[in-house]
Amino acid sequence: MLKFTLRRLYQTVIVLLGVTLVTFIMVNVVPGDPVAVMLQKKADDATINRIREQMGLNDPLPAQYFRFLTNAVTGDFGNSYFQKKPVMELILRAFSVTGTLAILVLAFAITLGVLMGTLAAVFRGKWVDRVIMMISTLGMAAPSFWLAIILQLVFGLTLKWLPISGLRQPSAYIMPSVALGMIYAASLARLTRTNILDAMNQDYIRTARSKGVGEFFVVAKHAFKNAGIPILTYLGTLIKSILGGSVLVETIFSINGLGRLLVEAIMKRDIPIIQGCTVYIASVFVIANLLIDLTYGLFDPRIRVAGPAKR
């Protein structure tokens, strides 16, 4: 297990280095001068060149990347070109909103998805299974932005139960969480059903039943635990999808989160915010996947003893 952990930590560092390099190259090969955009073309060439010199934009690209990398290690992404504030301060403020939304979406998707998938597997072929599969199909087919608008029209404008925008009260998180989490709950329900049905056909399930173990404990202790690894793997992808999908939902509900901050920075070509947001989101995703990989040992004792099989 220790060897597996060290190998995953090494891979995490390599991935983050790759993200910083790709991000730096992408923002520097895009046409346009960020200083000219910042000054809105109201300054002459001499002034623009002087400001570029002060900001270090005239330095060779390798020197700029090394400076960016060394500062990023300490969490210093510089100041925003337009907001004139430290990028890390802006990211942390925005991520407090996006992070809360992501946690609520995860809780909603996991609770609803696993529950629906387990019930569908237990009542395979019956009306419960058919209804759940129909709901999951509709949930996967409905885009998050469309569901967000429908929720606003029904529960915000018509029934007036929930606020349609902003986060002025805790209940404002309900509609964004449902809109963003429904498609993931539907996917997780189908995945859970498939893996539990596969586990229910294994020999150890028949052995447990022959020993008189109740059906609830057969499903909860034996089938679900052995079906958990594919579900954990999906959760790693789920985190990335939630962080990416939050951009549209934050825009629709007028939420000042990390996705909205990144989109506005791209539109203005605010390079420090673009680089900072990209590296920060990648770090959250990579660390989350690392933690998920380390929890595999709780479901599969073979990983605790000898590590995962080589592929």
C-alpha cells in the first residue's frame, strides 16, 4: 500500500507540472496583447511596451514559465490585470461558492443515484426497476442548463418557493444542486444497478445466502462492497464534470463562482486569473482522484496487500 501511495503521489506531481506547462503555452500562443486589452488601446506603443517590461511580459518564455512555476508552488499567481487584486484571493472567494455547490451536488447525486441503482438491482425486472430506469434515462437526456431553466420557471417564478438567482439564503443552493446533479445521479443509478447485478451472480453471494444471511445484509455487506470500486472510479470523473459543468449553472443562476470567474477572465484575457484558475481546478481534481485511489483499499483488500495489478 505504501508503494502504491508513493507511486500515485509521484504521478500527481507529474500531472500538475504538465498542467502548468500546457496552461502557460496556451495563454501565450493566443493572439492579442493583454496589456493593450487592459488599457483598451488608449495608450501609445511606448507606454504599452513600458508596462509590458514592468510586468515581465517581454522576458523570454522559458524565464516567464519558470517564474510562474516557482510562484505557483507558493500559491502566488500574481495580481489580476483588471481587478487589481491577488489572484489567489479571488480564487478562494469564488471557490468557497463553487466548492459548496460541488459538495451539495455530490451529496445529491451519490445519495439519489446509489439508492435508485440499488433498488433497481434488488427489484430487477419488476415495476420498480422499470420506473427507476425510465427516470434515469430522462435524467441523462435532460441538459443541466435546460433543467435549470425549468426549475426556475416552476419553483421560482410560478410557485415562488425558491429564489431564482443569487445566494442570499441557503435555500438558493437547492435548484442549482438539482439542476447540475440530476444527470450525474441518473448515470450513477445505472452504473450502480449494473455492478450490483454483476456482483449478485458471484459465488460468494450464493454462499452467503446458503448460510442463511438475510437479503439486506447480502446486498449491503457483500454485493454493494464488491461493486463499490467502479462507483469510486466514476466519482473521480464526476468531480471533474461538476467543476466543468458549474460554469453554465453559475451563469444561469447568477452565482459568482469559480466557473464564472474563469469565463470572465478568458473574455478579458486576464492571464493571471486564467492560469491560476486552471491550475487550482486541476489540483483539486488530481488530489480528489488521489484520495479516491487510496480509498480503493477499503473495498479491495488485495490493494492493501500488494497494490493494484499492473496494466
